[in-house]
Amino acid sequence: METNNSKVLLIYTGGTIGMIKDYQTGALRAFEFDNLYKRIPELSHLDCEISVHSFEKVIDSSDMNPQHWIEIAEVIEREYNHYDGFVVLHGSDTMSYSASALSFMLQGLTKPVIFTGSQLPIGDLRTDAKENLITSIQLAALKENGELVIQEVGLYFEYKLYRGNRTTKINAEHFQAFASLNYPLLVESGVHLKVMKENLLPRKQKQHLEVWKDFETNVAIIKMFPGITAPILNGIFNIPNLKGVVLETYGSGNAPTDAWFVESLQSAIHKGIYIVNVTQCSGGSVMMGKYEASEALKKMGVIDGKDLTTESAITKLMLLLKKNISHKLFKIKFEENIAGEI
Ligand code: ASP
């Protein structure tokens, strides 16, 4: 596998990775990615050409919203034919949401889009930023017999490349900040890059890139907890214009069997609100009907979120709600795989 002659575009959105510490004042300030080679001379050992596109206003990823996802997607759309691969530098806090959103937005993607960030700023002595950045670029440039090896949205962190829409941030302190509990690694980085080809999305013929840019934002995530009450649940379902809800249930998709709970969900569904059942466990899948506690959900037409992460479920819901899909078909379409997320 080779990286020579590849062209990679770095899209810098913000986050810790782009910070350097002023050792005199201790304050963090934004790093000038335009001077990338000067700052990280190791990059010149990579046999590929790197350009940088920076968000005009770099942000902490807590400020990310669908407008920013569109901004990232539009840069990729505009530059798609000029580069072999893309690396998105992003704060780690909401990186899994953005990677999931982009995996659905970039329809027909046949190039790598690698999200990465870091737990420590790039200028910090013990930073994880350099390795994350260098290997992400390498992955975005990776070819075999002239063909790009990765043709999907990935997330690279601490020596591992995951499928982006399978990830969740699981740790606020460890360098190993992400996990993909329902899908194996795509690449492991050690002395060599170990590419697990069998886990990658199958290579496609070059296709036209179509970008989905319409998001429904009248959506909510409800996390079940023992003691949740009817007024709280009904209060959410009565929000004007609410179109869809991701319901984080227990275990394999279980929820209370109390009449008030079942009636509350049933009346929401009658009003036309779509409800997606995902598990609040970090790993495993919803299996509606396995226990009595999920039988009622299955019968009333709750959508089966299978083994989707919450990040994938909410972004997929926001995008599919803007498609012209009839009520009858919506559940079927949602339960189908779009980008390896199920
Ligand atoms: N708060 C930061 C962000 O998500 C943390 C990070 O960059 O990892 O933007």
C-alpha cells in the first residue's frame, strides 16, 4: 500500500487539536494550520501533498450544529475532484455526531473522509495530536494499486480507525476516548498499518457524489430512567411540530409496561411522531419482542433502531425526516442500512 502522489485536504473546524499552549501564560490559543509544515516538519516525510481549509470561525465542538455539518460537506463537495482524501480536524466531544451525519450526507462517497482530534493540544509536550493527525493523513492518502483503500467516513483516534457512524465518545480523559462496541476496527496502527479489509465498506465504482443537506431539527432524544413520569413524557410529545424522537430504552430495547407509558407513546405515534428505539447500553442491539417489556413498542409501530448508536440514530432521523417518504414507508426505510451504520 502506498501514499505517494496522493492529495489530501485538511478541514480544520476547531477543538483541542488546533490549540497550542503559550508556556509563558499557560493559556491555550489557536494553532495556525496554514503553517502546518513549519509546525510539524514530520509531515514532509509523508509522501503526499497536503492543503488546509480552515473554518472562518473555529469552534469548540460543543457548538457544532447541522449548519456546520453542511459547511464541512460543502467543502468536500466543492473539492471532491481535486483531492484523494479528506481529514476533518474536529473537537472530540461531538465528533461521533458529526462523523455519523457526514456518513449519511455524503451519498455515493468513494473517497476517505477521516475525522480526528486529540485530548491534548498539538503544542503540548505529551500530545496525542501529532500521531492522530499524521496517521489520519496517511489513511486518507492510502492507495493500493492506484485505488483508494478507504471509501467511507472513518474516525481515527489513539491508533485505531473506526467506522465513524459506529463510534461513541466514552472517555473524557483517556487518550483512548472512543469506542465502537458494535463493529470491529477498520485499521489498527502499530509498527505497520494493519488494514482489516474485510471490515471496510466494499469498494465501489466511482460514482457521482450527492450531498444531503436538509435536516429536520424538530427532534428529541429521550433517555428512559426508572421514575420517569407521564407529565414529563407527554410534555415532550406535546411540543408543537415535534417530528421524531430517539428513545433510549433499557437493555435489548425494553421500556415500562405501565398503561400510561404505552398510551403516551401510542398517542404520539397517532399524531405522526416517529419514535426510534435504541438501547442505552453502550453495546448490543435492540430486539423488540424478545421480552414482554418491548412487545407493546413493537405492536404500536415503534421503529427498530437495532444496534445503532444514539449519534447515528438522531442524525439519520434528522436527514430522513426531510425526505419525501410516506408514513407507511418511513419505518422500512429507517430500518435499512445506509452507510454501514446497522
Ligand atoms: N471541548 C473540546 C471539543 O470538543 C474537546 C476536544 O477537542 O477534544 O471541541
